[in-house]
Amino acid sequence: MALRVGLAQINGTVGDMRANIEKMTRVIHSAKTQHVDVLVFPELCLSGYPPEDLLHKPKFIADNQSALEQLLSETQDLTVLTGFAQGDGGKCFNAAAVLGDGKIQQVYQKGLLPNYGVFDEKRYFSPGQTPVIFEQKGFRIAVTICEDVWDLNWLDAFLDGQEKNLDLIVNLSASPFHARKNQQRQTVLANCAKYFNCAVAYCNLVGGQDELVFDGRSIFVNALGHVIARAKEFDEDLCIADFERQANTVEIIPVNPSENKEYPSDEIAEIYQALVLGTRDYIRKNGFSKVVIGLSGGIDSALVVAIATEALGSGNVVGITMPSRFNSSETRSDAETLAKNLGIEFHSVPIADALDAFSKMLSLTAGWDEKGLAYENLQARIRGTILMSYSNQFGWMVLTTGNKSETAVGYSTLYGDTAGGFAVIKDVPKTVVYKLCKFINRQAGCEVIPQTIITRPPSAELRDNQKDSDSLPGYDLLDAILKNYVELDQSAAELIEAGFPKEQVRRVIRLVDRNEYKRRQNPPGVKITPRAFGRDRRMPITNRYNP
């Protein structure tokens, strides 16, 4: 007798349990029409992930239980596995409920709690102590949650012999995206299947939550470690497969084999999808429908406005160019051309008069001049004020345009170009910015982003003949140093030994460390690298350690 299993990767919202239940109920009804026997939802699906300090609110935990009970009436003729936050004896557990016949049949409490990178689970949860294995149509199924399957020796000891004769390990997950992570994830799941000699059904969350993006990509893996069926990437989906016992093996048969496509291996394409999804969900889930972006004619703002247009539609994106006497006619023209190519609303608001007025006021204090960094930053702050004023007047969210390379070394102006609600490319290195812009044009089959924007030497255009290279190493070198220092935690000595120029290494490290105070005041942005500023990398602002 075949067992039909469905993996329901949905895009929930943290704290909106009513909407999450409504979405889950619609999926349950769809699964029933397709004769699914066991339907799996992601980790902490009812509450949304990660709920963070909401878990410290007793009512939030109680509401999780109430939400779970609301689902019970939908579980006639179907077994449903869903994640929720469970309160038990004064403790909180990251739990998975097995629901069936209108009852809570069993509850599994996650045993292995990650506490690294973006994960803070030991802050909130107690570890579970007891495995949960249930039977359905003669198949023995073990329940696990995310991290449980990433340490096979731990899982083997935790199951304590109960893994014998298992047919399937179900894994409810909320595994956030970063570039190339899916290959790592599939290797982990394949190793798990081979280690326990049984199939694995992995259901991952999809959608954006603050700085995190969840890419879905739920999969079924057979006992040999081969991926048999896949759900969509970066989109909601219900992936269904039949399990049939044949001799001493269990065969997995995809129900919709025509939809079982391999995920593209293009790293830039998946980063682009993550940025679009993360931007769309952050804006919409926070109650905004329209955004405004300062268009300088440079490559960073070009990328941000292209992502925003893809995420929200051209009718929901406004571009504002704010030229001063330092902006070239070429960048002004490119900003307008870009806006026309994307079909967005576009306005020009020159800042020369405002700049002169501010400078005149400031010159009442002896020592003010128009030659230094303060005068350059004043231009950025005037632009930030204009964008925030439009935001207040029209209810548009301001998207900032700083990339990871600039954010790392403080090449930005507090309360100027850092002012806004969401920093779309905050975790995107400058070298990847160029690749993404070329990808957008290649995908469109035309110059959406004018080629002159891509090829022009980058400049903040805050003084005559200014170029980024006046203040920073070349971006190829800068990004290589930053990757090794920020993401891989290499010391200055290790970087120098690896062949990086000594003076540049020490200079970049000094800039990174001294600009922590700026990064703390930046808006959140989409995480796309293995170690992003903010949730991943948390350094003290007051810090005299010399690496």
C-alpha cells in the first residue's frame, strides 16, 4: 500500500497566526483533494520564524497552542505535521505536532538547538529529550526539526536504537538562504538518508523575514541519497510523492514528475531571486506598498531600483534624482534613462539652493568651509532629508543603496545615504553588484541598466573629479580582503601571509573595526552571504582589540 506525503512550503508571517492558519487550511484542503496521507509544514510554521523575543511573552505561547487546536478540525482523514512554539512546565520548546483524526496525536520537541550565526535558539528553547516515531499505512516515520539532521552522530544517539527499520525521516525546517547553501543542505540530507538507510522528506520555509530569506527547495531523498522530487525555489509550493514498499526497499515516486526540475546552478541568479523576495516581503509584510529611491546615476542605486521594480511592479517605485553642481550630465542622463527603461515614476529635485543655504548658515560659525568631508557629507544628508520627507508625506518606504563593501569600511554618510527603511544590497559586495546588473540585462535581453552605468568608474560625486578609488582599494582587492576578514575570521597576519598587501590589509581592517558604530545605525537588509553584518557578525562598538 502506497503512502502519499506532501511537503507544504508556505510563506507565513511572524506573529500573524490567524493568517498563517488560513493559509495552512487552504493547503490542507488542496492536499486532501490530491489524496495526501501525511502533510508536512515547516518549522515553527504557526508562529512564523524566527519569533525571537515574542517567545518571552506568555500570551504568545498560549496563542500558539490555541492556533494548533484550531487546526484539529481539518485533520480528519489526513495526518498533519506542523511546527509551533510549545510551553510546557515553565519551559519553551521548538516543537512539531503530529495531528490526526481531530486530535494532537504526539508532540516532538527539537533536540539539537543551533546557537551560531543567525540562530539564538538556546536563548529561547529547552532541548527535547524524547524521539517521536509514528506509523502510517505500515511505514515507520521519525520526526525531526532542522538542526537535528545536521549532526548524524547526535541524532543516532538521540534515537537510541529506535532508528532500526525506519522508512522515513521527516524534517521540518526553517533554513535561511545564503549563496551556495542549497548544495550544502542537499549533501547533509543525502548523508542522513544514507546513514540511516531510509528516505528523508525535508520541508523548508519560504519567504522573507526581516534580514532573512527562506528559499523553500523542499525535497524528497531516497535511501541512496538521491534527490527524487523537488519543490519550487523562492516560492510557495506543495510537493507530493508516493512511497511504495518494494522487496527490502522503499521507492519514492513523484506525483508531478514534470515539475521536478533541478534548481539552476547560477549563483547570481539565486542571489537575485533572494533579493527580490526579501525586498517584496519586507515591504509588504510591514504594511507598505510603494517605495522611493534616490537615483544617482550610479550602479548601486540602479541595482536597487531594478530589484524593487521586479519585487513590487513599476507602479509602486518612485525614483528621485537630486543633482548638485558636482553631478555630471552623464549620470543625470543615465538616471533618467534607467527610470524610463523600468517605467517608474521619476522626479528631479536639484539640491544646489539647499546646499548653499545650509552652507551659509553653517558659515556663521568660524572654521566652516566647503573644502572638506563635512561639506561632502552635507550633500548626502540633504538628499536623505528629501527622501525621508517624501516618505512622511506619501507613505513611501525609503530604500537605501549602500552595498556590503561600503558598509564594511564606512564609506557612507550617517543620516544621509544610510537614512531609510530597508537596505536592499547591504550584504552584497560591490563586485557582485556588477555581476547582478549584467545578469539583469542578460535576463531582459536588452539594456535595462544602461551600459554606461556599469562601465563608468564608481564615484560618490560629492566633489570635483571624485572617484571611489581615491579613498578605497580597488573593489576586487577590497572584497577579497573583506571576505577573508569578515566572513572567514582571518587575522591580519593570516591575510598578509596569504599574499594580500600588508598596508592595504591593515588599512581595511582598521576601517572595518572603527565603523561598527555606523553599521549599528543602518537599516536591515537581505542576507545573501554566509556571514552578514548584524544578525551574523556582532562586534562591540567600543573595541581596541588589534587583530
